[in-house]
Amino acid sequence: MSRPDPLYDAGRLAEIADLDLLSDDVDPILRDVAARAASALGLPVSLVSVVLDEALHVAAAHGIDGLWLADTRGHPVEWSFCATSVRTRAPFVVENAETHPDHAANPLVTQDGVRCYAGVPLVSSRGHVLGNLCVVGLEERAFSGEDVALLRELADEAVRRIEARRQG
Amino acid sequence: MPPPPQHPGAIPGYGLTPPGEPQARDALRRVFGADRGDGCWDQACRAVGLRSGHVLARPQFETAVRALAGQGGPAATIARSLEIRLRTYDRLAAHAAAAHAGGQA
């Protein structure tokens, strides 16, 4: 029997709503986490993403001003690199999206030029993967273990900030 | 920015079409199961004076989705997904229309 897809887990979706992660308001601390991730890895874009059932919501971002993503604050989940981590609970790295079997035909790659991606899951204290902290670039790029470890540290910081909403 | 097309097709290059009532029902059923999922949608429609199964126009659909968001919990998250998909469709469709108009100029 196949395991249910966690994207559609009611408990995970309920926690996303409970943590007030659906708002268009941008938390300045999460924005700062995204900026630091982009800076540390030398990439133009970083997102604190919340993966919903059929869409990705951008809770905070660095480097998307002027892009359509800044207007929409999200996109369909079928284009999402971040959704992989929701399903696997593990970091997801794509060094060359043009040749990746899951993303070579992704419009974010074919239309918007995404070439590299590294994301780590945002795991709540209740054990749900809410989304990812990720970095995105327009050129092929290898990512080291240190890069992923750094993203994990920043992701932990983002989760602490998000969890503080529960107590607020 | 040009308004989105009245009879939307898939956006070239992105293959995206806007969600409507069938997609909303499917999304709710995936999370809640058929009975409870249909119940959520029926409740959202009733709350804004719409007849479930007959939400055809875009403005009506948006109104029902806002009512769905008001249910909170997973229903609110699903409503947000639908809103993002609508917003993305509109933004990319407007860009495609503008690019087409620019190409014809």
C-alpha cells in the first residue's frame, strides 16, 4: 500500500493555517533569513516557502523584486522544487535543472531560467514539513555539504521564528 | 496591465489554466475525503448565497473561495492555494497578452 502524499495531509495543512503562514504580510525576520541565505551562498534568490496542497506560498524572499513571483507570492505546486522536501523530509539539491529528470520541463526552468536549487525542509516541532528554505540561481552550480549545513542552520532559525507565532 | 482573458486557455510556455469549481472540489476531496470535502464546498457556497455545482463565473468562484478561507484550518490553506493559482494565472496571462500585443505592434 502506498504512503499518502504528505502534501494533502490535513494535519500539516491545519498547522500551516494555525501558524498564520498564509498571510501576504512579510515577517522581517524571515526576510532577513532569506537575505542571509542568498548572501552566504552567493545566489540571487532565496525563499522561505510554505508548500500548500496545490500551490507554494512565498512567506519571505530575497531577490524577487521585479519578477512575476513578487506579484503572485507563489505558484502552482507542480512547478515547486520545494515540494520534494515535503515528501522526503530531506534536503533537495539540483545542480543543473535543465538536465534534471523531474524539472527539465518545469516552466520555472524553460521560461524563467532557473538552473540551480538547494533547499532544506522547515520542520515544525509537531513534525510537519511546512516548506523549505531555499536558494535559487540562473546558472549551473554545485552545492557542498557545508552549503547544505548552512541552509539547515538558517532553516532552524526560520522555524524558531515561525513557531514563536504559536506562542504569540 | 491588460485584464485576464474572459475565456481563458492555457498560457503558452506555462501550460497553466485557472482553477474553477471542479478543481476546488477535487482539492477538498483529496484532503478531507469526498463527503466532508463536498460539505466544505457546499458550506462555502451557501455562506455567500451561491448554488454549489453552479459556480461558473470567475467573480462567483472568487467569492466562494474567500468564504472557504473563512472556515479556517485546512480549508483556509486550500483556499489560499486556489487564490495563488488564480493570481499566477492572471499575472502570466497578462504578461503573455502584453508580449503578444507588443509583437504585433
